[in-house]
Amino acid sequence: MKAFTTLVLAALVLCCGTAAVRAEHEEEPSDFEQVTRAADESGSDYDKLREKLLQRYQTIVTRMEAAEQNYVSIFSAPAQKDLRIGSGSIPEGYSPWWQQKVKERINTAVPEVETDISSLFVKALASSSQIKVFADLPLIRKTSIQEAEGPFDFRVFAEGRLNDLDEPVGDDLKTGGPLRYEENSKNLQYGIRKKFLTGTDVELKQNIGDMDTNSTYFNPEDQARAGTYLTISQPLLKRFGISYNRTPIDLASIDHAIAGEELRRDVESHLLEISRAYWGLYLERALLVQKVRLAKRTSKYLARMQQRAKVDVEPSLLARARSLVSSHELAALQAEYAMLNAQARIRALVNDPELLNAKGLEMVTRQLPADRMVEVSFDHALQTSLDKRPEVAQAIRQIQSAYLRLERSENELLPDLDLFFQTYVKGLDGDYRYGSAWDNQFDEGGPSYVAGLRFEYPLGNNGAEARNLRKRLEIRQLLHQLDTTVENVLLETRVSYRELVKNYRSMVQAYQIMQADDQEVKALLSRVDYLLANNKPYGEVLYQLMDASQRLTDSEELFAKSELSYNYSLYNLYRSMGILVENNRVVFTEENPDDDLPLLHVRKQ
């Protein structure tokens, strides 16, 4: 009894251990099982599938958020006090002196056109050739849906045949005496076929014709013949079911949806390039007015130095001053051409005819850069990029498409078992009386029936097994591709967010550098005024003033460039979050003009 009890306890322990191992195994499904479970539970609902698959990355996002929040910069650590960089801000309402000039005409000799990013977006959506290229892709992919529906169309068919035979015979029973068999016949066959989503093939056809031979057994002579046939073929295993036969249509619809995501991604990239070009134009205009002012200011200082050439300005100092003035004038000339090139880049991206004029054109940048830190949290940026990025949606739709192909391949593992059924009626009359032959189909006798089953199965089933295995491997591969896409998207969002913060702090630092250089110039001007009032030599101070003015212009250029970097990084963050199109209220509407090709309009609401 004791031995029996021990055996029972051992069996229970073994069963419990096996159950625990099984439970542990079920808690950690393989990558393939994760996809198939999510697809099974969501059915054909893309939103549910997306929600289940993205749950895979919530832990990663949470860890990234914690790592970003808990990171301590070396510039804020107690051990690096000497390297601390303040996180100040630009005074509210501050506007650098060149902004007013940049938003007005610089060259009064040519016509002007006012631009800002929003208006350029509107113009590009209406006129850009590149966006029109992008917009045709979903329309091209949409044709595959109609093509996939083609096999289920009603099909009308007709076939006519004329026979004129003259053959030797070796059997008296065929002709009743004549040594050659002669036959003249005509036949017309027409009808309609239809394949249904269940896999059922239905054909209804009508035969009508005539026949005459030289056989003595042929009766009646000059026969008119008619027949009506109904044929039905139904797969019972392989190729059976609505889901199997709808798969090509569903795949085409998913492909069309993927094209829509590609369109959104391409439009966002193009709008980002336009924003980059706009801020590039703003920068070139700012640099132009800065360099023009520097050239004029140093020219004025040079003139005053030349007046004191015989007093307290040495020839070598005067020569260096002339060189500085010439280099500043050359820089101003180069800045003007850089501005023209920036305008040309915008024109190439937007393709609006209004941005091209035979007399030349100046694009006036009315939108000024922002100098405030935009309130976008790191965790919100990461989560939004997962929800909104077209690349993630595209990768999920590809998994959805692969799962449909897997289900189709699993159906093809089954053997062929088809049900065949046919019923028909026939009519016959002589003297080519077609009407009577037609009536006799239904007036005489009854219909005939033919029914049967056809079975076929390849031993080994290697083709179907290989296709099914390939589909399973493709699903696992696509899940890993989704992992890669998500990692890249999150990386891009993290980099874009940090670039935004970095460029804002760089802009603040550039502002502080510019203010320091401006104070130096003001101090030197005050010293010149003091020396002049006291009749003391000031030629050397004039050269110092020229040198300080150049440093001030360099710091102004640094600030203008940091403004561009910050404002561009803001648009780049929106693009990396997948909301650049959404924020600018860009919509996609399809129209079908009469007697014309369909159009997909990309426009701003």
C-alpha cells in the first residue's frame, strides 16, 4: 500500500511538472505564434491587429522614456561645474535687427512675391510634379482590386463551327453501303459562365445547329438539332470557401492601403524638404542683409581711417582695413547669389508658375522663426511615432497580407475533391426545322443528368507543403522586419527630439554670444566718441572696431543659422512623429472626372 501511495504521488508530481512546463511554454509563444494568434483574434480588422502587435513594444518604449528622464548630463553634474551650460532662454519679444529687413523687399528692382511655409505647402500640393508622381501610386495599386475581382465576372461566350467531312470507311454499319462517309454540319454554341466566391463554377449554354450525312441509317434527313446545358462544378476541399477565393481581392485591398501609407510618407518627406528650403532662404536673406550692413559699416570706418592716415593710422593697418572691406563686399555679393539659389530650390520643389517671372523675382520670407521651446514631451513623441508613422502601418499591413497568404496555402494542403453535376435537354427535327427542334427540347422526353466526383492528391504533397512552409517563414521574417522598423522609427524620433532640444539650447547660446559681441562693439564706439571728444588718437580703435564688427556679424550669422536649425528640427520632429501631414491638415481625396483618368487630389483643408 505504501509503495502504491508513493507511485501515485510520483505520478502527480510528474503530471504537475509537465503541466507547469506546458504552461510556461504557452506563456512564451514563438514569434510566429504571436503573429498568428494576433491575426486570428483580430480577424480582418487592421486596427485590432495593429493594437495587438504594437503591445510587443510597450516595454521598450517605457524603458526608453525612463532612460531619457534619468539621464544626467555631464554639463549639469556637480563634478563638471566648470563645463556647465546654462539652460536660459531668449527674452520674450526679442527680435534681431535683420528680421524686419528679411520680411521686406531687399531688391526693389525686381517684382516680389510673399511666401511662408503654409502658402508654399498649399502651392506644392497643387502644383508639385513630384507630389503628382506620389499621388498616382495609390491609383495604380487600386486597379489591382478591380483586376482581382475579374475572375468573378459574368462571362458571355459564343462559338460557331462548320464541318464538311469526306472520309473513307471500313465499316458498312457506318454508312449502310457507301464506301466514303460524307457529312455536312453547322453548330452555334453560346451561353454564360460565372464563378462565385464559394469556388462554384456555373455554366449555362445553348447549342443549335444542323447535320446531314450520306448514311442510309441517318434519320430523319436534314436534321436540326438543339440542346440546353447547365453545368455546375464545386470544389469540396481544396479551393473551397469564400475566404479562400476572396484572398486575391483582400490582398489587393491591403496593397492599396500600403500605397496610401507610402503616399503619406512621401508627401511628408517632400513637405519637410520644402520647410528646409524655406528656412534656407530665410537664412540666406538674413546673411545677405548682415553682410551688406557689415560691408557698409566697415567702409565707413575705412573712410575715417583714411582721413587719419597722416595722423595716427599706419599704412600697414590701412592696407589690412582695405582688405577687410573688400572681403566683406565679396561676401555680400556671394550672399546674394546664395539667396537666388535658395529661391531656385524652392521653385524646383513647389513648381508653382507664380514663382517664376521673366523679369526676375524676389521671394520675401514673411514667416519668422520661432524662438520658444515647443512643449512636446519625450514619451508623447515616442508613442505618437508608433501610432502615426506610415512605415509602421505599412509593416503591419504586410504582416496582415502574409497571414492571408498563409491561410490560402493551408487550404491548398488539402486534396482536390470536386463535385461535378450537369443536366441538359435536347431536341431534334428534320428538314432543318430549327424552331421545332428548339421546342422539342422541352416538349418531348425529360432532362438528362450527369453527376460525379473527382479526387486527386499528390503523394508527398511537396509543392503545397513547400509553399506553406515558405509562408510561415515569411510571417516570421516580416515580424522581425516590423521589429527593425519600430527600432528605426523610435531611434529617429529620439534623435529628432534630442536635436530639437540641442538646437534650442544652441540658439540660446548663440544669442548670448551675439549679445557679448554687440556689447564689445558698443563699448568700442563709446571709446571712439570719448577719444574724439578729447582730441586723442583713435585710428587703432577704428581698426579694432572693424575687427569687432566682423566678429559681431559672425555671431549674428551663428544665431541666424541656429534659428534655422531649431525651426527645421521642429518640422523634422513632426515628420519623425508621423504628424507633419496631420498638423498641416493635408487630405487625400479621389475624384473621377467624366471622360478622364481618375485623380487623387492632395490638398490642404
